[in-house]
Amino acid sequence: MLEMREGGCHCGRVRFRAEVDLDLLSHCSCSICTKKGILHLGTDPATFQLLRGKTALTAYTFGTGVAQHTFCAHCGMHAFYIPRANPHRISVNARCLDDIDGPSLTPKLFFDGRHWEDAQRRRIEETGQGPPPGAHGARTLQAILDRALE
């Protein structure tokens, strides 16, 4: 069930509001998701609002440079990011939502990021949903920053 939730980083400099569905909680086995422990909740950029922290955000990219792994430059928390698999969307870290009991979160979905190309091909075959042509995480992130007040 879609619901509007707020969340943010540890120090509070980065705050966001997003429409998410906790029933679609997922995890990924890629190297960065595994190391940072993110639990994914995909959301549409139209329902995501960066409430504050525009100047506190830093983005890390690697490999193709499509994914934008944002984090707070002060506390290091990864509250949300733009995924390579869906660079036209946002993935909120469920552990960064307000009033969430992190240890009780149980992902029902899985993305085999260790075998990214095969997993992405299978996902598109199964769902029929791939990123739109020309989608890039840097453009999605810039649109979020452009709409943010601070």
C-alpha cells in the first residue's frame, strides 16, 4: 500500500518525503548495497521531495556512472540514491524512514546485483519494464536538486 513517509540521514541535515510501499521492500547483492546495508523502496521522482540537505548531499559513482549513490557529507548516511537498474527512479533506504523498526524489516524482493547484467535482463523480460531510452541517474538527481528549496 502506497503511503507518504518522511526520513533522512543520521545527523538530520538531509530530509526527504516520499511515497513508498513497504510491501515492495527489496535488497540487492551488489557490492555497494551489501556494504552499506541498504533496504530498497523504489519511488517515482514525482512523489519524492528533498525537504532539506541539498548542499549536504554528495554523490558517489563508479563503473558506468549511471547510479548516483548519494550520502550526507556530514554523517555519511545513504538515505536514498538513484539506481543503475532504474535511473529514472529513486530508491529510498527503508532504514532511514522515520519511525521504522529496522531489525523487523523483511525484504520480499531480491535483485541479484552480483550478476547485474543478467539480473537486469531477467527483470526486464519478466516485468516488461526497462528504463526509458536516455535515462541517466545524474539527470534524475539534478531534477531532484533543482526542485529542492535548500
